[in-house]
Amino acid sequence: MSKKILMLCGYRIFPPSTGGNVHSTTIARALARMGYQVLVYCLAGRREDYTRSDRSHASFMRKQIEPGLEEETNLGAGFGLTQAIFRRAGVPRIWQFELLRRAVVPRRLREALLQADIIISDFPFCPPVPGPWSDKPWFMISHELGFRLFEQGTRLERLFAPRMRAIEAGAPGRYRDIFVCAQEDRDFFRANDSQARLKLPYIRCGVDSRAYVAQPGVRERIRAELALTDADTLLVFSGSRFGPNLEAFEELKIFCRDEAQFLAEKRLYFLALGSMAATPSRDGALIVTGPVPEVIPYFAAADAGLNPITRGSGSNVKLFEYLVSRLPVISTMFGVRGTELKPHVDFIPFEPGALRPALQRFLDGGTRAQWQECASQVLERHFRYCDIQELVKDAVAQLPEFESSTL
């Protein structure tokens, strides 16, 4: 019989709508493909889950994602309404932490906890729930250090930063072990592991490399929809409505206005892909998609991946999406944190205010075919750090609780 893994999430993660969702969903898929029976339990749904006209009166929604992997979303009014109120107020999900540590959870989650062999919390907002399952092996996935983001965030988020730091500092004492995504969070948790008992295995923000292969003709179709020809060069910047992404998006808008003539002469375009903007738009060299159901076709249409991020924590999922899509990468040095990528060898580096020279180096550096070959070589060198299946396999191999996927 396969071991049962329960992954506890704050809200619905399939299909992924943020970089954090991509990290979570790919880990869940990887575990299922290793032979575990994985149930992703989500404490709340997305806005549309509560307003769909075809929704029944059931207090939950359960979906089969793929063999061995299901997602159940709690649609009870309590968690849904609480989430809506705090999200509208801009309050972080610390409220979830406070409820769960007091065992205020839905009945079906209690049943799932009893049935699970291994429990994994997605983010520190979902702490171990007191109850008869307390002796079961309980792990945590760290996507970043949340308090670092709060310290760089809005005024309200900065007020919650000390509480978030305390929650994360206490994590080594709550979990059997913690899967970390970057050296920064590993160092932090190690410093707060008073008994030095945690292994802190890495699961970097890799992605499912098999999923990022577009079907023949997709590139041509998307470029035609974007009114681009083979003579045009398209750089994709993928991101959600996440503070560092939004700031970089605003800087990119300014750059496109200031360098309009240069971009027009070079037939160079930027594609802002994802929910950084609520609706599609186009202004000169800047093409904005708004939220899209699938990002892979747009990666196929692009000629390079742009990562202009200058702040944040953890590492950027978009970077690994570019790599497995075999796109050459143009990135800030901050944008490649948490990787082994070398500037001028694996990517074209630039710093804020110096994007134009980097673009010129890209345009002068080779043909589209040459850059694709270069990107393929970069992926080959760094495949084990990009492919989530390899990352998860290496991580769980360090933990005896995962020694076999069967009981």
C-alpha cells in the first residue's frame, strides 16, 4: 500500500496562479509520480470558487489532478469569509497560523490528518495542528523567508514582520524537518535549530521540465496573435501580483517609454506575462497579457526570458521556467540568487538602470538559433537544479520517513 501524504495549503493551488503555487504544485506532482498517494488540502478557495453559478451547496470541492494526486478545497463560509476580509484589509495570512495552532480546522481536514502517514505544511502559515495525529512526521516547505518580504512590503506588512519572524524562528522546533529553497532560509532555520537536529534538505524552485515543451505550431500561433513577425525579438517577463514583480513592472514601463526609439529601431518587444496587470494592453514595445490560463505557449513564443527583480526572498520560479523552456536569460544578479548560474556564461547580467546595454549584448550575441543552442547547453549543465522531480527525489532521499513510498 502506498504511503499517504497530506499537503496542507492555505488556499487552492491548482491550477497555479503564482510562483509560490508553481513551486507547491510541482512538488506535489513529483511526490505522486514517485509512488506516494498525495492529497493537497486547501483551507480556502479562490474568489470564483464561492461565486460559480454551477457550484453545489457542498462545503468542499475535490478534484483528481493526476494519478496519485488529488486536491480538496474547503469551501466553508468560515475560512472563506475570514480570508476575504483579511485579504481586502491587506493583512498577511498570520490569521491562518493562529487558527491552526489552536486546532480550529474543518472536520474533513481532521479526517485527512488521521488517514495520512506523512504531513507537509506548505508555508509556515500552516503549523502542525494539535490532535491525535501529533506524533506523525510533519514537515514544512519553505518558499522564502516571509518576514524578509514583510520588512520590504507595505506599512501594514512591516508591522507584522516581527510576528512573522517569530513564527519562522519557531519552525525548527515544530517540524520533523524543513525543505528549504535557498541558502538564506537554510541559514536562518539552522541558526534557530537549537538542537541541531534538522537536515534542511533543498527543494529549490524547480519546475516540471516535461511540461514546458510546447506543441508544434504554438510559437507561430502566439506570435501571430501578438502581431509579431520573425524579424521581431520578444522578451518575456513572467510574474504575478507580487510586490517585487509589480515594482519591476513599473520600471519596465518607464524603460519602454524612455527608450521607445531604440526599441522600435531594434524591433524589440517585451511581454509582461501574468497577473501583474488585471487586463491585456499594448503600449509601444510593451505587450501586457493580464492573467492567462497557461504560460507555456507564451514562453514558446519568446526569444529570451527577462528577470528584472531587485528585491525579495528565496528564489524566482520564473528563472527556472525560462531555463526549462530553453530561453536565454537576461537577469539582474539579484534575480539569479539561489542558483549556480554564472554571469556572462549562463546568463546576461544587468543592474538597475543598465538594461539597454544588456539588450544590445543579447542582440549582438548571436542568431536566434545560436541563442537556443546556448540555452540548451545551460539547461544541460544545470538540469538537476531546474527539474523538480530530481530536486524532490534528492531531498526526500535524506529523510528516513520517505525511504519507501509503500508501507
